[in-house]
Amino acid sequence: MKALRVIRGLMAFLTAIPLRMDESFLEISARFMFLFPVIGVIIGFLAGIYSFFTNNVLSLLFASLNATLFSGSQKLFFEFIAQGLASAMTLAFLLVLIGLQHTDGLVDVGNALGIRKASLKEKVEIAHVWTVTRTGAFLALLVSFFTLLFIFFTKTMLTIMNKTYIKSCFDLEDECGKAAYDPKKKTMKELNDFIKGLHEKYP
């Protein structure tokens, strides 16, 4: 029970999940700060589940749109749209889950960096007041943007690294090459049947 109370206290401190805790969760967070990485793993696990769910749902949705509107001819474009939207939703989920704590910290750092002529003491005071400078807002937006790019490119690379898909692309290229350099000329009906066969074999 004590371990569960500690985990709940740390989750209440580090996330925006509405857990019923009294003011003792602050003391718990201070005493068990070395367990923060464990909470980070839990947050990452929750974000991973959310990312997996949104990625699959959006992929199915955009694949249906592609099949309905373009007869499946814009597969790559709609895959990128699905990946990008899923990445943005995952980043938004993370920011909401942690209650924008780290974003607020970035704004504080940016506030201090934006005041060049102030003393160190004045910068510390400025960083913690409820004021957002242009530098603070820019820093928060910049880091969020690069986080979004990282999630997007990670998802895209995982999709591209699908070995089965890559192998089918090379097989398709080989078959088209053989047909193009075949000395025997094909009739229009034979070419039509060949293309239909490729569509069925490589959807």
C-alpha cells in the first residue's frame, strides 16, 4: 500500500492526472525524487499506447479515404498525412498529460535569456514571474516543433523500414523490368492483363 501511495503521489506531482491526494504528495515527491524516471517510463508507456492507437486508426481512416476518392492511387501521400497528424496528436497528448510543466520551464528559461542586461538575481526573478517574453515563447515553440518533427520522422522511418513492403517494391520493379525488356512484343490485351495482375499481386 505504501508503494502504491508513493506512485500515486509522484503521478499527482508530475502529471495532470486527477488523483485524489492531500498535501502530503509534495513531501512524497521530495523524498522519492529518485523514482522520477519510473514515472517517466509510465508516461512514455501511456504515450506509446496512445500513439499506437491513433496511428492505426488514422491509417485506416485515410486508407479508406484514399480507396474511396482516389482508388488507392495516393497511398504514400495519405500515409504521410496520417503519420503527421498522429505525431501532432501524440505531442498534444504528452503536453496535456504532463500539464505543460516542462513547457512552462522552457518559457522560464527563455524569459531569463531574453533579458541580457539584467543581473543574475534579476534574471532568476524574471524567469519565475507570471510573464511570457517573446524569447520564452519562441523557445517553447521551437522545442515543441522539433519534438513534433522527431516523432513524425521516427514514425515515418518505422513505416519505411517495413521489410515486407520494401521487398514487394523491388519485386514489382523486377517484374516491370522483365516486361519492358522482353523481346517478345505484347498485344494491348496482354499488357492490360499484365497490369491487372500486378495490381492484384501488389495492392
